[in-house]
Amino acid sequence: MFDEFVFMIIPFIMFFLFFGIGILGTLFWLWILIDCAMKEPSEGNDKLIWIIVIIFTHLLGALVYFFVRRPKRIEEYGR
């Protein structure tokens, strides 16, 4: 009886786990998109290119921006 319950509950746990990861990923993407749009300096087309990269590559682009460009921007411009 316990085994049947476990096999019935596992799909629900997996659904909520992946749903939660998806929500967190989307919120992170939105935060990075707003951060780029508001704080990235407008020198040339850098800001526009980063926004396009973040929009079209979703989470991957947001992670690249977060780990590559954002620390460099904060170091150079202090914001």
C-alpha cells in the first residue's frame, strides 16, 4: 500500500519541482533583462545587443550576461 502511494505521489513532486525551477528561471531572466535595460551604459549598440541576446536565448543568455558582462560593468561603472 505504501509503495502504491509513493508511485502516485512522485509525478506530482516532479511536476512541482520542474514548475518551481521554471518559475525561478523566468524570474531570474526578467531580473537580468531589466538590469541590463536600466543599468547598461548606452555606448554604441552594446545595450541593444545584450538585450536581444537575453531575449532570444532566455535563461542561457541571462546566465552569460550575469557571469560575464555584469561583473565587468559593475567594476567599470560601479552600478
